[in-house]
Amino acid sequence: MSLAVSSSCSPKKWINNCIRVFNSIICYIVFLIFDLLDAVLCVIYRYLDERIDGVASSCCCSKWERQKKMVMNDEDDGVSESLYERKNMFREIGLLQFGGKREEEDSYGKCGGRIVKSWSDCGCESCLSWVNGGGDDYKLHFVVKEPLIATGENCKGDPYENVIFLHGFMCSSSFWTQTVFPCFSENVNHNYRLIAIDLLGFGKSPKPRDCLYTLKDHVEMIEKSVVQPLQLGSFHLVAHSMGSVIALALAAKYPNCVKSITLVAPPYSSYEENDACLKALEKFAGKKLWPTLSAGSSFMSWYEHLGRTVCLIYCRNHRTWERILKFITRKRDLNFLITDMTRHTHQSAWKSMHNVICGGAKFMDSYLKILTKNGVRINVIQGDGDQVVPKECITKFKLKAPYAEINIIPNADHSTVLLGREKQFAQSLEHTWASC
């Protein structure tokens, strides 16, 4: 009988092995082509930038930029190694030179410099709000839902609670205001001030060209735009995906002010090696062709100039695409998920992806150590079908934060862990806040 089982399983195993080999070959060929295209586009964009803008903006595949980073060897600058050390076949064998030494950009892209935006960036009011704000005085856009009785205290004479919401990659404050905010109970509407932020480089917030979009940059802008102006002495934090990394960084800086932190599908990665950022890139955006979401993440995370081309076609012309979609759908207002996809620049998306999601791998454990030591309540919500953040990431998270509450949602992925179950999510937040 054992021989019969073995013979029946053998063909199936052989077929699976063949499929894996075939898939590996296809992936290798496709990403090899992408390597070549990205190398060629590097040369093309350098020429176009010099021709149109007057100076070529530095790119992360430039050998000079990589050497400068190595000489500086500043581990605390927040810049991810994945920006400069991504493998490209044609760069490694030297068939195509990825740019020479570029002109320094001390004033390039700033209001007092020669130009205020690149020819390939959108020039709408939202995308140029960093220019209109006057140099470095720009602040983040955020939405505040004040308590119904705005006197500074609730009916019991207690001060209001503050809650800061941070969205994920390529989203905006609408991710919260259009979904969860309407689902809160009267108790929350009377006793909590809800603050949803457009992170730096996304939504209606500024998208400066001279910014590295590191964790430090994001946290400082939240401080400058929200924490300090609103004089937040204490607050809860709620964040999704990439926003979870920024939330942990903000909470670790204000451990005595944070009353609770709720992380939805956090891209947690824990590596102690020097190549932590590269390993995080492989985990969250490894070179895959399936599923579609993973393929898109791979494409936009590994190929700087191919990603810039997508943004040139799609994001730079987002107003035109929105008008076309409104005409086709006969709708006055498009779904926020559609409009948020284009409300960023190539620089803000590219550098945030690497310097926050990948670069955060070096700091996550230290953040959790600070929060655990200070007794901050941590609640993690994860979908069991999440293909962006594997479930094993949450297992490792629990090891570093043993007192964190982990809630696994069945049949939910990276988005539907919240979308489609807004009422249940709002109720879980209310329970967390009340128990603090």
C-alpha cells in the first residue's frame, strides 16, 4: 500500500517541481529585462534632466552616490542601504555605467534655488504645496474631527482624548476619514479628538524634492505640524502598513505621552545584520510575478527609473486621469483609493518605501524595547491572508513585544483587514482606548 501511495504522489510532486522551475526561469528572464530597461532609462533621464531642468538630479544607482554613502558611513542618517545596494545584472558586470558624478543639489529644488520642481513632476496646487508654503515652513495636511462639544473638556469635566491616525503606503488621511471615522459611537464623538494626517509626500501634504523621506523626516513633520501646534500632551496612535513604522518611531520618541498604539498589518522585520535593509526589501518586495500585488511592489521597489516612468505617465497627469474616470463612471467624486494612488511623486514614494519600510528594519527592535519598558499598550491587527506582510512577521513581533495583543482576522488580506469591516474595527479601537 505504501508503494501505491508513493507512486500516486510522485507524478504530482514532479509536476509541482516543474512548475517551480518554469516559474523561476520566467521570473529570471522578466527581471533581467527590467534590469536592462532600468539601466537604459537611467541614461535617458540623466540627459533629459540636464536638458530640461539644467542639472541632472542624482539617482540611487549612481556609482558616485554609492561611493559617497560608503565614505560617509553614517549609520544614523536613516538612509536605507537598499537604495544603493540593490542588485542589477548590468550594473554589476559594468556593461552600462550608471551615471557619473552629479552636481550637488544644495539649492536644487528649493524655493530659493534655480527651479522648484522637476519637469516630470505634477505642478498642481497640492503637489506644489511645499513651494507655496515658503521654503522650509511647509506643514503637513491633516483632518481634525473635533468632539461635538468643543470646550476642551467632556461633560464629566475630564480632558478630551487625542487620537492620531497614520495611513499606509500610497494612501492619505481619507483612508481613515472615509471609512472608520463615521463608524464611531457617540461616546467617541463626544470624548475624543480624531486627527488623520497626510504623511509627508502623500495626499495633500507637501512633496519636497530635496527631502530624503527618512523616518526622522516623517516624525519631525508630524511634530512640527500636529503635536506641537495642537499641544498634544497625550495621545493614542492608530496606523496601517507603512504608517505603523512611523507610528512606532513617533511613540518611541514620546513614550510618556502615548497611551496606546494600534498597528494594522505592520511590516515588521527584525534583523541584526548589516544588511538588514536589504533583507527587509527581499521580504516585503521580493522579485515575484505572482500575486499581482507582490509583482507591483517588486517592480516599484527595485527599479528606480521604471518607477519614475510610471509616475511620469500616471501621477504627473493624475488630474487628467481623474477627469477621464469621472466621465466614464458618471460620478462626481471618485473613490478615495483611486485618487490616493496618484497623490505622490516618484521621489516621495520611492524614498519612503526604502527609508521607512526597509530602513526601519534597523530600528524596530529598539522602538519596541522602549515602548515595552514604558508599559505602552500595543495592539496588533493582522489578516491571515495578508500577502504583503507574512504572518511570521507577527510571530517575531510578539517575541520582541511579549505583552502586545495580537488579533488575527480570518479571511482578511492587507486591505480587507480593515476595509469591509470598519464597524468591527472601530469597536475594537474603542475597547482599546477605554481599557487604557
